Amino acid sequence: MAIRTTENLIDKIAEDHVWRKREISEITTLIELDSMSESRRKVLCRSGVPLLYAHWEGFIRPVA
């Protein structure tokens, strides 16, 4: 999709932002599951740090 108008730009940014938030939300939901073992919960928490950074960098770089 070519970005030709301000509305196109805003839509593209919002679309990118939504899927990033959705993915982080899914991991958060997994961490909060009662059925999740403590060791798996720790693994998900540790893996969340680089994922958060990757999403931040992946969002900021093209938007900036």
C-alpha cells in the first residue's frame, strides 16, 4: 500500500501498532495463566524483554 496521504500514514502506523500490542498482550496472557508452570512463566518473562525491545525498535525506526 502506497502512503500518499496523511490518513494513509496514520492508518499504516495504527495497523503496525495494533499487531505489536496484540502480540505483547498474548504473551502477557500466557504468563498470567494459572495452569502455566513457574519455570515456563519465568522463560516467558525473560523472553519478553528482547521482544519488547524488538517491538519498540521495530515501531520507532520507521515511524521516526
